[in-house]
Amino acid sequence: MNRRTLIRDALVVTPGEVLRTSVLIEGPKIAALDVPATVRADEEVRARGMVLLPGVIDPHVHFREPGLEHKEDLHSGSRAAAAGGVTTVLEMPNTRPPTTTVQLLHEKLARAAQKCLVNYGFFIAATPENLQELQKAKRTPGIKIFMGSSTGNLLVDDPKVLERIFAHTTLPIATHCEDEATIRRNRERLGPRLSVEDHSRVRDHEAALRSTQLALELAQRTQHRLHVLHVSTAQEVQLLAQHQGLVTAEVCPHHLFFNTRHYETLGTLVQVNPSIKTPQDNEALWRGLLQGHLQLVASDHAPHTWEEKQRPYPESPSGLPGVENLLPLLLDQVNRGRITLQQVALWTAEAPARVWDMVDKGRLAPGYDADLVLVDMNLSRQVRHENQYTRCGWTPWHGTTLQGWPVMTWVRGQKVFEKGRFDLRVRGAEVVFDHTRGGYWATQGGTSQAEG
Ligand SMILES: [Zn+2]
């Protein structure tokens, strides 16, 4: 008999509306909403005054396993995710070795089955030589192409090679867009003595824009589905607005909240690729999100140790952790009246599920997986290095007070996190991707068919 959990009297964020009701979980599924008072369960959660959201799907994390486990691994990263209300992660392929073959992809999936506390999926990386692997791969959200900002065989910036990948593969493509030639030119122009502020001059607006432009052209020409990762400039938002129907895009909290002024106080802690830009870009990215030109928010959780980040620029690595603060940062904005709970559910659950064709994910509705997060919108807490669950043990948001925090997280009906305590026996499941669905734009009608 399936274990049943009944969550009573929460403010429940469904696709159609936000309503005070009860939710019944049966085994790994949401069985029903608005159940009669006589229904019994193995566990009852009195959630009056709390908000129940679909579990966050973070479609862009780097958990560093295999090969860089001193920064993070699938266990530590997924624990941080669970604490932050994130119930599903899609992990990036720039591990050691990089995920460039079907066999390496399956090895990662096997590791995750052993160690991952939340649900998981893994991207496969394009190289100039692995077209056949990209054609064979099935158990994956899609192909990651580093059009810039990578080294060795993961960097694919030759337009002919890019064209071949776009033309001869069917999996959705996700791109890191920063133009290498522009970056190189900027670096030469600025000379050898660089400070961290120069990071945004080396990886400038033009570098981002040129590369995104090329990706959009390729997608258009080959009619290939494209997702542009971590958009950082106003100009890209403008461009993306003209390519709806085929292309989707994401924005990260650090590009929404940080700008070049923050180098003064945070230095290399906010050194990230693409670089942080200007306050005007922050505003344009928020507008892009609110107007639907950017479809989702992802953390790009990219942990490096404190020692690594303290090296003098440019020896300091780019990237910052964020998986456990993604949801609180957005909930705080709800409390400030800038966004709504339904927008949070759309950008962090429904949209990523639709972009990547996930089966039974992303909505708080009967029949969907019971990936859920209960949040206390009144809980105010300061983000602190020492409270982070990520192995790297620091956060660029240290000292920031946020209002609205996860208090309980369920992964497929299993309570994995409750007020600072974990059930470390819980394991997530491999996400099922059904790419015949056609992605975000093809499933648009689904939004209005709200259950319950
Ligand atoms: Zn990334």
C-alpha cells in the first residue's frame, strides 16, 4: 500500500489559481486536491499560514562529479538543493571527464541513482568530434554547447562545426553564448594587468550579444529548438523577444541582482561567466522575465572553494554557488511586491519542465509527481556562509536578509528536508524526457488547462 501524506490548509499554488486547500500525496504522486475532511493519511502536515509550491526545477547546476569533488558532489549538491526547495536538477557536462559520450552519460546517471537526494537529469556536451554520440543519446534533456567560455574540446566556436551540430541532431540544444574572438580582442586591448572589474570589460556586452546572435541564426536556419542559457544583457533580451516560438531563454539570480558596482565589495566572488553587467541590464532582465521574453530562472550553481576564489584575478575561477538561495531570493521579491507566487511557480517549475519536456513534472496538480516545497513567507533570515549546505561553504549573498524560506521539501512524496534536518536515505529519480512534446512553445495550451 502506498504511503499517504496529507498537507492541510496550505495556500496552494496551482497552475490556475492560489487557493487555501489540502493536498493528498499517495506514493510518488499528487493524488488529489481539496480532499474531504474525513480522509486519513499516514502523516498529516498542518500547514495553516504556509504556502505550498511545486518543487523548484533548477535546470542549470554544476555538481562537479566526477572529477572535481573537492568543490561539490552529487550528494552534497543535491542536499543543498533540497534545503532550498529544489526537487529536480539538470546538471551540466563540464565535469572530469566531461559528459561527451552516451556511456559517460549513463555512468553519471548511475552515480546519481546512488547519491542524489533530488530528481536528476544530465546534459551531454557537444565537441567538434562527437556528432554520433549526440545522435544516439536518449536519457538526457539535451545538448550543451559551450560557444564560448570553455577550454579544450568542449569549446565549439567554429561556425561550420556549429552548423553541423544544429543541422544533424534532434535533441534540444542549450548554449553558453559568449564570443571567444571578441573576448580575446578585449583581453589584448586591455593589456596584461587586469583587475576583477575588467572581467566585465573582457566579457562585455558585445561578446554576449554576438554569440547569442549566431546561436539564434543557426536555430532559425535549421529550425532547431534552442535554449539560451544565462542571458546577461538588455540587448539579448531585445533580440530574444523576436525569436519566440522556437527559442527559449533563462536568467540567473546573479544577473538579476548583481552588477559591476558589486565588484567593489564582493570582488572575485561575483566573477562569473557571462560576466555581471550594469544596473540597466538588471532592470532589462527583470522586465524580460515579467514580459515573458525570458521564460525561466536557473541558478547556474557553479561552486569553487573559497581558496580558489581568493586567487588574484584572472587566476580566480569564474562561477558562484546558488542552488539553495534561488527560491528564497525570489520569495523575498514576492514579499516586496515585485512579483507573484504564480510567477515564481511558472519560472521555477512549469517553464523548466516544459522547456525540457519533463514527464509529470512542474505543476501542482493531480497525477503529477509529488515534488513539493512548503514555504514560510513570514520567516526572515540572513544568508550566511556558515549556513550554506553546498560543499564550497560560501555564498555571494552573505549578509543579505531575505523573507520567505522553504521549511519542508518532498521529492516524489518522500519528505527529504524539514527545518534544517534531512532524511539522507531519500533518493530522487531519473527525470523522464519526452522530446516528442516539442518544448515550451508547443505546450503553451497546457497552461490554461488548469486542474482543480
Ligand atoms: Zn553553467
